[in-house]
Amino acid sequence: MQQAASFQGGLFAEPSFRELSEWYDEIHLKTKAANTRDSGRSYIRQALAWLDARGITHPGPGEWQQYLLWRQDPACPERVTDLTAETHRKNLQRVYLKCRNTPKKGWLMIANPLDLAQVPRQASTARQRPRSMSEPYVTYPLLQAAMPDPLARAFISTLRWHGLRLQEALGIPLPGSELDRGLKYLNLEAGTLTVEKQRGDDTTKWSDLKTEFSRATIRLAPEPVQLLREALRWRQQQALNPTVDWRRSQGVCAQNFVFPYYRHQLQGLMGLHREVAPHDFPTWVRGVDGADTWHVYRHTFATEMYRAGIQGERLRTLLRHKDQRTMDAYLKALMVEVVEGDDLEDAWKVQAEKQAQALAERSGRGLSVVRTK
């Protein structure tokens, strides 16, 4: 009886969310890949900042619901969509579930205040269709015309014709730089681009790709090859121009990467996109610099490739998706149907013809016809 009394006397305690998150990091996050680990820590860090500012150590369902609603409030400086808020809920719930399954010695049975029975789902369960350009063969030439210089034209061409993720395009090394002295990555003579690393829009650091399956050598389409050549020549001229800001022409980012854009510069380019095609590039809740908006190019690439008849493993390879099941769900969400062809060269030819036809039709509608003898 004395042993039982001592066993129950103060040995058990209800951990705070900070204690749970530290234990969760120890038993779960440390074993994960860098991207997964950093993402999980980010969700926790943001939640802890909100809780600490309000003196909340043991949040219940009510406090968590307030936090998720605040993240969706227009007054929140880092406002998110309802879909992202639901992702926050799932990741924070994982802290409680993992700690319940592997509790620290002396902890009480850990409740889950983020269970759906207590905190409702933050987003509709309806399938979300990936956004792509509604009329790419009309919109894309207008976007090209709106770009301020050859570098920007090459940038969006690379996204449009090869569906690169934003960070992958920003991470293309400058040929001849310290990162690519042997022309291993961008070889315009051979017409190839090797994607091995990526760069964020707020750093000069070259980091790992999303997954190993993102790594690939891409055969470039004719338009990106031409525009990349023009962009590199333009870059050389800028480096010799004394009126150009030295950071733009000779800074660390400019010395090492083809597209030395930072976040504020991407904001300016996206502003031009929204002037040309506001419906295709809406202002996302996350902000005008969100990478999701640039992802419209990737969705457009996938849609047009699929319509050209490139499917299955071939399309998964082009998009560099990790899992075929994810790929199938992605294509189902795009809701597109096969039109013709199954070869990459044929697909490029079909797209070029459609673009020329769309431009001709648009010119015919917008200009008066002048007949000459």
C-alpha cells in the first residue's frame, strides 16, 4: 500500500505544449529528411510564438480554434488559406498523437485537443483543382511581351516549357561560375539542363531538392535555348554597364546563378503577370510573393503535356514526381483529356503551332485588315 501511494504521489504531470513539441522533435522529427524536419518545426514554431504571446502553456480545443482562425484573419501578417490552416491543424495534431504513442516517463495520458471532434476541419473536403492558364497560347505571348528584359523572358520561358518549380529555376547555376565551371548544369550547345540543387528567393545558398526524384537532366525546348542565350548575352552587357547597380550585376547571387532574383524582384515580375492575366495569376492569400502563384506555370506544363498524349511513367519523369499514385491523383484533378501524339518533340511542335494560330487569330480580331495591291 505504501508503494502504491508513493507511486501515485506527484510522479505524473501534464506536459505543456512546448514540452510535447520538444519531445516530438526528439523522437520523430530528427529522424526525418531535412525538408520534412524543417517544415514540421516551422508549424510548431509559429504556434508557440502565438501561444507564448498570450501566456498559454496548455492549449485546449478553444485556444487551438482561436489560433487557426487567427491564421486565416486578414489582420494576420502571415495570413494563410483555409487549406493551409487545415495543414497546420494536422501537423500540430501529430505532436499530440506521437507523444501519446511514445510518452515520456512520468507523463499523464495525453489528450488530443486538435481532434476533429473538438476542432472542426478548417477547409472543405472538396477536391481542389490545380490552377493552370485558361488560354496559355494567348496569355503566354502577352506575358513574354510584358517582361522588362531578356532575363525575365528567359525565366518564364524555362518555367513554361519545362514546368520547373520556382526554387529549381532560381537555382540554375551560371555557366562558368564557381558552381558550374565545367558546364555540367546548363549546356546550351547540347541543349540540356541538369537539375540537382535549388535556391530559395531569400538566400544565395544552394540547397537540396524537394526529393531525389526531382533530380534530372532535361532536354531543353527550342524557345528556352534561344531566350537563355539572349539572357546570358544581356547579363554580360549589364556587367560592363557602370550605371547598373553592382549588386544586380556582380553580387554573390549574380555571380553564381542565371536568374539572380530575390523575393522583392519576383514580386515585381508577378505584378506584371497580374496586370496581363489577373484570373490566371490571382493575388493569393499568402501574399504576392508566394511560390504557389508561380506554380501556375508547372500546372500549365503538365496540362499541355498530358493533352499532347504524354502520359504515365513518361509524364511522371518529365514532372519529376516521386510516386505514380500521387501523379495519377494530380492528373485526375487537372481534369484534362488526351488529344494527340506521344512524343516530346511532337508535343513541342503541337504547342508551337497552337500558339502561332492563337496569335494570328488575336491579331486578326484586334487589328483592322489592310489590303494591298
